[in-house]
Amino acid sequence: MVAMMQLAHTALAELTTPALLLDSTVLERNCDAMSRRAARHGVALRPHLKTSKSADVARLATRGHSGAITVSTIAEADYFARHGFDDLTYAVGISAGKVDALHRIQRMHGARLTLLADRVEAVQAVAARARALGARFKVLIEVDTGGGRGGVAPDDEHALLALAAEVQRSGALTLAGVLTHAGHSYHANGLAAIRAIAEAERAGAVRAAECLRAGGFEVDVVSVGATPTAVCAERLDGVTEMRPGVYTFFDLDQAARGICGIEDIALSVLATVIGHNPRSRRVLIDAGALALSKDESGAEFRDGLGFGLVCHAGNTRPLPGLRVAELHQEHGLIACDGDGAGHTPEALQEELQALFEALPIGGRVRILPHHACMTAAPYDRYHVVRGAGTQVHAVWGKARGWHAAGPDA
Amino acid sequence: MVAMMQLAHTALAELTTPALLLDSTVLERNCDAMSRRAARHGVALRPHLKTSKSADVARLATRGHSGAITVSTIAEADYFARHGFDDLTYAVGISAGKVDALHRIQRMHGARLTLLADRVEAVQAVAARARALGARFKVLIEVDTGGGRGGVAPDDEHALLALAAEVQRSGALTLAGVLTHAGHSYHANGLAAIRAIAEAERAGAVRAAECLRAGGFEVDVVSVGATPTAVCAERLDGVTEMRPGVYTFFDLDQAARGICGIEDIALSVLATVIGHNPRSRRVLIDAGALALSKDESGAEFRDGLGFGLVCHAGNTRPLPGLRVAELHQEHGLIACDGDGAGHTPEALQEELQALFEALPIGGRVRILPHHACMTAAPYDRYHVVRGAGTQVHAVWGKARGWHAAGPDA
């Protein structure tokens, strides 16, 4: 921790690259906008922290809310419980093999974990293990409102009621409600299409909840959420909470579909220019496939993004016509848009000269990533900047990997 | 370390998933085959440890050789120096911002680092920083033999001689020789094409070395290497060392082009079946885009690989017709090949039933990855198995991330 503090108030130029930069001005603006959106809809905000895996981000994202959050790994559950977050939804279908670790997190840190299930046999196996440990968990039934990932169909009354009954008879689990995630909204083209998915997400979750209530079960939680649907939803009647995540950072994938602007992207990767290759017309940087991720999801909606857009180190305004064109494990290769096609040899040479002059060897660039969750995941920390500044004003730790810290990690 | 030892001799069924499995029987066979190949060509083997980032793997890969290795990050250089490896080539173009960290690694652990450069201005900046610190490094000149990444052209005598002269006059750097990496061999279709690239890699490196010798410079090292060219090279006259890396583990990408067989893949990811979705015809597992990586490089050469092939937990024989069809952050979705196209509704139902029975909820699978380097990178450890066994007989630590451990990490 002392070591981390020493890094604050250093200049970007002094950081070892690749490094993960987080613009706290943009982050706060994104958090506040989503907070207001939840308030306007009259629902609780339970942000998904799988994007940032950071307690500092979680504190900003839950400001003015209960502090409830969503996580996707045992490592995240453990990390946030250690940092005082005590109301956690573990939003990946639960299996019995994870119960011991989750029980330990509840016991050691006083957190309450809510689990997710969509199959009777999983509920039985999890309940058996929980009973053996003397553990208790709340459970949400996962509903598939079109994502085709986990969940029972919202109109499958038989499955919903069987699951609820199994949870209630388990002796170790308590039914909390229903949860859905419209992950397919990430592939919808246009805001109208996303609005329709948001409404299907809402209606499906509410329908499942009403089915359970009609069957005599208490349903406190009707949880929906994905950043695109959270941004685009017109109404959330019957919903009790939303769980968006990537909105905290935003990224090229969200910007490509108009869910945010480029200026709303809070996350970038600082890299050093390590070479110029005139034969391949490439500028080499020391941020490659591991530092940026090979995710290029924004390409579904916008051309010319490559594996990321390129900015000078002091800001996040993309340099026109430049993109990360290729990735190797620890190398990124920046190219010009179109790369001189149709130009005269003289114009090609001038273009190349301009590229190399704009990005001199030893200089620093920021790369805007396609998918903030993928890019941030392998890093240990954020270097926090404010707006267009080049000073690091804080260093924030984060979780990573899959295992709980501690004696058996 | 004690905690890690406790995990040895547990069964695969008891591991928390996702977990990275390493078959040491296959690993040793892969290492021995490459070791014999290097011996047959009369060149030194300096394996690239960016794939495994593991000292245990490095010890097997350098058995019978000098112990010299190749690394791609400061984190790896630091980790291997701490584990007693004292002859390290840092095979990413050097920049002045990394000199302090590398100097510290040399000073604290008695390692000797060889750096890579291809531009006079980088040599000047690195030398200036090295002189300020009183540091000394050996330097290899990077040659581009067709990869289009780093390096000067092998026939660019002016650039080669200018670089060599700059290194020698720096007062802090010593010229060691030349290095090239035929990264484009990863995209070559067919063994004949790879053999041609291997010969161009060899000839280019030797030509650059001879140009330097003719200019009066001593050239001890002529370094080539990439797994495809190392496997396929017919002769390595004039070369002094090879630096393949991924051969230690192999993967679907290498298998797709016939560089190895499926049975030569030593690395896999253990996952738990967490759901069945009859509507989307998917089996859900708890290994997603972070646990497997979104790399699908093998798709360039073979259809039907999805984001990985699926095996039962006790072996690495792919289950016919199954693949990881979709990835979300922490979810993988397994589907059948062709997915029942053209079948009757009854046949579709039977196929689905067979899929769900083969992969029951709570059961475990192993996924063979496309690109071992990408998949292994974010993990902290390997669970080591032998052949088709289901017992973990060792747990091996590894490096990850970009920063050196220690007081300023």
C-alpha cells in the first residue's frame, strides 16, 4: 500500500508501460449519470463490478445507493467483502464446488451473498453442500429473456415453480427473486433495437416474478441489467434493481453503437512507442494482445477501430486515421487508415514520415480499448488521472484472477 | 509455497474452476523433442518463456542446455532472475523507460540481460540512461526477415552498421549479435510454406550477421526462432541459437497447421458445467473469455474449433462434434457441431439429450485452447497432471502481468 501511494503524483511519462489509466473525471460522470437513471426509474442500482474489479470504483458507483454490488468470480466476491461491501450478488450460475469458498467469504467478512440458479439439480447439489457446512444463501432464479445463456424461459411456469419449491425446501437457501441479463443487447444494431430488448428484458423478468408470486412465493428482487438496456430502457415497471457494469468505464464497443461518446471512455492503456518499421508502415508500441486484449467487438458496428484507437498520452482524443492494426503478445502495431492506398509513392512517403513524426520513438500514447472488461482484467492497478492531465493523482488496486486471496489461495 | 504444496495430490474434481491444467508427460516430451532438434542443428536452445512464465517449465525446457532463456516483459525477467536464471534475452524492442527496472534485476539477482534494438535513437536513449545508472547491457540488433514487426531489413547495410557503431560507442552497451523472429510463420498455410519462411529467417539473420562482420564488428549471436520455423527448418547453418516458445505447451493453432498433433497439447483449462440451456442448445461452463481468451487463431486453418475443443476432465481427447461456441466474460457456451441443421425435430431433441447427458451439470470438462500463450497468461499457477490421470501431482507458480515483484511493484 505504501508502495502504491508513492506512485501517486508521478507524471505519465515516468510510468512503466503498459499501464492502465483511468480518468476519474469521466468515471464519476458515468457513475452519476447511471445513478440518476436508476433513481428516475425508481429502481435500486447494484452495479456489476466485473468491469473494474476495484473497490474505489465500487465506492463511486454505489454513491447515494445501498452499496449493493454484483460480482462474477470468487476472487471478486472475496476482494469486495474484504473491502467492506457486504451485499453481493454472484451473478454466474452457481455450482456446488464453489460453495465452500463462498461460505468462507460470508463467515470471514460478514458479507451476504446471493446466488444464481436455473436448474433443480444444481440447487440440490448446492443446498446439500451448504447444509453440510451450516451455510445459508439467498438465491435468485435466472431467467433467459433472449440472451440464450443461462436461465429458464420467463413463461416456463413449471420450471420456475419447481426451482422455487426446491430452493425453499432446501433448508439452506432462501428465495430472493429473479434475475435476467440481456447480454444479446451487446449485439443489437441501433438504439431502437436495444430499447426493444430492454422492454423484453423487463417484461420477461416481471412475468417470471408474477408467475412465482401466483404460485405463492415471495419475490423481493426483480433484477435486470446490461449497460445497453440500462441506458436505453424507457420504463422499468415491476423491476426492483438494475445491474449494469461497463458504463463505469465505457469503451469503443459501446461508443460504436451510440451508447456513449468517445469522450465518455474513462479507461485507456498507456504505451511506449518502441519502434518504427518503414517497410511494413507500422509504429510499434509495447502494448500487445495481453495488455489490450484481442477483443474487437466494436468492429461489429464501426469500421476503422482496429484493436483500439490511438491518442497522445495527455488526452483521449483519437488521432485521426490511426488504429492498432495488429497485436502480438507484447507488441501492438499502429497503422494509418487506408494505409496510403491509391497514393503516389511521394504521398505514401510523406504520410509515413508524418506518422513517425507524430509518434516518435520513446514517446507515449494512450490506446482506447474495444471492451473495457477484457482490457482491465489482467492488470493489478489503475493509474488515476483527471481529464487531460498528465499527472497520476492516485493508484487504485483491484482484484484479478479467479481465486480468493488468503491462506488457501 | 506451503499453501501451494497442499494442493498437490488433490483430485481434479476438487479444484476450484476455472483452473489451468498442465500435463507434465506431454510437456516433457515436447521439451525433449525441441532439445533434440536444436542439438541436431548444432544450435543452442534459448526457449521463449513468455508462453508458460514458469520456472518449473523453464527447467524442463533448458534441460541439457545452458539455462539461457528468452522473456518478453519485465515481470518475466524479474521472476526468472529470482528463480536463478541468469542469462536472459529480453526480446521486445527496448526503450529507455525500462532501463531502470532491468538494471535493478541485473544488480539484485546477478542476471545478465541482453536487449534488443533496431533504431539508433532508441540505442542512444537507452545508453544515456544506462550510463547514468552505471549499468551495462548486451545488445542484439533486431532484423526483420519478413514478419513486418520490429527490425531492420537484412540487406540494409547502412542501418545495420550505424546501429552497431552506435552500440559500440555508447560506453554502456556491447554488441552481441543479431536476432530475428519469423512471426509470420504463424499465418503460413502448409509445411512447405513454413519451411520457406524458416529458410528466409535463417538466411536473413545470417546475411545481417555477415554484413556486420564485414564491417569489422564481432557477432557472437545469430538468433532465430518461432515454433513453426523451429519445427520445420531443414538447416540452420550460420545460426547460433533458436528461441521457440509455444512448443512447450502447443495448442489448437499449432495443431490446425500440422505443427503438432492434438495429443501434443499439454495445456488445458478445467471448467465446471454450470447450466444447460435447451432453448439455445447450449451447455454452460464457468470458463469464459478471461479463462480461455478470445483468441481463435486456429480458425485460420481449421473449421469447427470454436473458441476451444471440449474433453472430459480425465483426458485431452476432444469429444466429437463439440466446441466452445460463444464466450462471455466468465461463461463459456458449448454447442454441437452443425447444431442439428437439417435434422428432424426428434433427432434434434435426441442430439440435445445426448449433449446434456454427456456433460451433466456439476460435471467437469477440459478445454483445449487455441493459443496457449494467451490462455495461460492471466493465471497464477498450473495444476500439473500426468497423462490421463485425474490427480494433481504438483502446483507450479508462474509470473504474470508486467511489473517486477518487490518493493516498487
